[in-house]
Amino acid sequence: MAVVFIPAGVRKITLNKDKLRIKGKTVGEVIKNLEKQFPELQEKILDENGCLRSYVNVFVDQKDIRTLENLDTKVKENSQISIIPAIAGGNAKYNIKELKSIGFMKQKEKDLFSVRLRIVGGHLTSGQLPKLAEIAQKYGRGYIHLTTRQGVEIPYIHFNDFENLRRELAGVGLEVGACGPRVRTITACQGEICSHGLIRPQELARLIDERFFGRSGYPHKFKIGIAGCPNSCTKPYENDFGIGGTIEKNFYPDKCTLCTLCVEACLVKALKINVDELEYDRQKCIGCGECVFICPTGAWEEKREGYVISVGGRMGKFPKLGVCLGTVWEKETLFSFLEKVLEFYKEEGKKGERFGETLERLGLEYFKEKTHPF
């Protein structure tokens, strides 16, 4: 079954329910089954020919079906379908909360919005940049805003231009983002091309985005940040769910020449020379890999890469860094734990409460009992 989000203007018909679970293998089937359940909805979404009305927008998992296969767009189990009315009677009439959920944020000026794009890990291609400039000039005021979370917003977009803007964005593989109480776009550093990078944050960000982006039903926003190494340039500890790259390593004493390069490179003082041998304090080591990178003889060798997990971070009026839970060594373990975290937040969090505040209220031990961290 798909989860259908009902627009505010017709919730009286659905007995004030804002979301419903409806069967269907395609968007068209879901809408027809919705109309069967609530006959008063007939012809409000589809016209007499069974086509989507021009003033209604439908999104499946944050994607506009007009850029997919329209009503023939396939629906997965638990897919989220949002029905957003556009223009009615020639005047701009809209539900600000619903538009905000798909990345259209109301400005102070009448009918003007700042449009947030879905940019994963700050990654844009050289082919997409000219189109962004063109759109900003054509529909906005000739500039874009780069957000603190590696995103792009195009301000001063009139409501009447939404459809044309979305279509032009789709032409270069871009789409609008998300706002409100849902999983936001993932931030990530460049990782493997950085001299300190230990993991592939861009690839990981895309995988997490595909699985989790836009999920809703949570008490508040949920942010995910990925850093490729313990330098934490993308500030994962400020996120609800933070991921940091690390490595486990092997040491081969017979290859060590006691050159001291690794000792000098280790900022946490986990290494030191004692007479004629190298001492390694595993408790101090943070898995930054600097010893592996600098060793000229191969005495240090990477064994495997992993992901340091932190939870409960946030900025805003009451900032707090997240709590480090430990390290996972497999992607699937990481994904399954994130699934548990989101389910915990949905079930245990109170409306308007950030995930970190939920943890503070219930206690970290209770959270661990419920989620069984790796």
C-alpha cells in the first residue's frame, strides 16, 4: 500500500484524515481507489477523461509524476504520494505548509517563494550550472543562494512559475528538495579525493538519499551529515545522525625502520618510540589513517574502512553536539541502524521535538535498549 497525503482543502471529505494507506500498483490505480473510498473526491484530482487535472500536482517520494510516467508511475510498498493543488480560478491559492514540504518556502512578499533544490552532498555538474543561472535569471532575480548544508535555493520565484520551473529543472536532472518534519538532503564531503579521505562520502550520501530522503511523519526535521575522516569538515556531530569515516589497520613490526614519521603525524599521541620499538596505544587511536598514509615502508596497512556513528546533534537556538555511539564496519549494518533510529524517533518523539531532545528526555540507555546499536 502507498501512503497518500491529503491536501488541506479536501480533508473534510476524508473525515479530516491528512494521510491514508491506499492500494495500487501505479499512481493512477491509487487515485482511483482513493476516489472509490471517498466518492466526493471524484473529478477533483482526475478529469472526466481520467487524466490528471492541470491545476493538481502529484509527487511520488518527492518526485513530480509529470517528470516520470505520469499516472502510470509505479508505486512501491510504503511509497509516499503527495497531492498538491496548484492554481484555482486563475488566482494563486495554496497551502503554504504543503508547498514547504516539497521545497517551496514562502517569502515575505506576496506569492513569492524561495525554491530549495535537492542537492545531495553538494554535488552539481558543469552541465547543470548554466541551467540554474538561466532559471534564476528567467524566473527569479538573477542569483541563487548557497545554503550552509551544501544546498541551492532560488529566491523570488512566483507561484505561477512553479510548473515551468520544475520542468526545466527536470531537464538537467534536478528537482525540488524538502523542508519541514522529514528527512532532509544529506550533506557530505568529497572524501576519497581528499588527501585525508578514508571512505567514499559522496557514494554513501547518494545511497542514503535514495533510501531515506523525504520520509515524513516525524516530530521535526531529521538531518544526516557525512564526513570522510575524523577531521569532520562537514560537521557530522551537528546532525541528528552523523557519520564519520575511520579505518582499522594492521602493523607489521618487521617492516618498521623507526623513522618516527608516523609518531610525528599522530596528533592524538597514540604512537611513541620506546628504545628500539614502536609502541601503539589502541585506546588513543581515532582511526584517522595518517600513519598509514605517511609510512614509507608499508609497516602500517589499512585493514578495513568503517563508519563512526553519532546521534542527537543539532544547531539552532539550543545547539548541542551529538553523542558518539561507536563504529560500524558494513554499509548494510549502517542502513539498518538508521532505519531503527528513524522508527524510534517516529514512535517516541513528541511533536516539535528534535531527535536530540527526544534522547535527552528518554535517556540514551533507553534508546539503546530499543534500537540495539551494533
